[in-house]
Amino acid sequence: MKKVYVFFADGFEEIEAFTQVDVLKRAGADVVMVSVTPNEIVVGAHDVSVLCDKNIDSCDLMDADLLLLPGGMPGAQALSECEFLGKALQRQVKEGKPVAAICAAPMVLGKLGILQGKHATCYPGFEGFLAGATYTGASVERDGLIITGKGPGVSQQFAFAVVDLLFGADKVAELKAAMMVEA
């Protein structure tokens, strides 16, 4: 079973986070929702509270198949300030494992140098944080083992790109049919 860690900070974008968790669970992934705050309860940008599975202090992330960052502000900024998460993301990439970030969260990858020489997208206005990347403006961009997404409106498309990377196109087609997603 593929293990995916999804990171939450106060001010996260709810639709981006919850869509990823839902679609990945439907695909068969073991999804762990991790708070980077001192509490397991995190409040989204639109005042939706969520109880995460773990606090970042209680997991080592070594068994991760993919690390995923939802956007939203100030959530993405808080993710970028989490030193443990930054080290985990760098280790993940160094070990040849995938990472994914949507909306404002690709700035976390950019600040860490992970997007150097890669094609990437993000929420308009955050392009300047994609250090060393070629900004494409695409809805979803996959460059090797890095997936970036533009914003809330492409949350489902982004989730299917992550499922494709982890499970393949057949699983995406199966999910789209079951979820009644038109091609």
C-alpha cells in the first residue's frame, strides 16, 4: 500500500487538502494527515477545522511514498517555516521519491531549491518563489517526480495526477468512472 503524508497548517485551503485525501484514499493509498502546528486540530482558510491523524513531531516520514502540500494562505507560509518538513522534502527528493504541491505551496519547494531546472506551476502571484523553475502556468504540471498545481479549481485534476504517478493511468480511469468524472 502506498503511503502518502498530507501536511496541514492553520490557513490551509480546504478543497485542495480534502480532495487529495479523498481521491487518494479511493485509490487505495494509506493517507496520513499531519499537522505542522503544536495541535492536531488545524483550522482552514475558510474556518473549517480538521483533526489530523498526527502531529509532525510524532512521525519520521521515512516510510513515505509521497509528500503532499496543499496550498492556502497563511497555511503555505507556515509549511515553508516548518524546518522538519523542509528537511523531509529534501530527503524525499534526494531519495528519488515524489512530492506534490498545489496553489501557494509550490513556493515551499521553490524555497528549498527542489524546483531547480523543473517545470512548475502555482497560484498566480507566487511565481517569484519558484526559484530556478520554468513557470508554465498550466493547471497541473508534472516534471519527473514533482507535481505542482495552480489552485483550488484544479484540485481534482491535481489529485488524479498524483494517483497516476503512484498507481498508474488505469487506476485514474477506474476512479473517474466510479466518481462520474467526465473526460
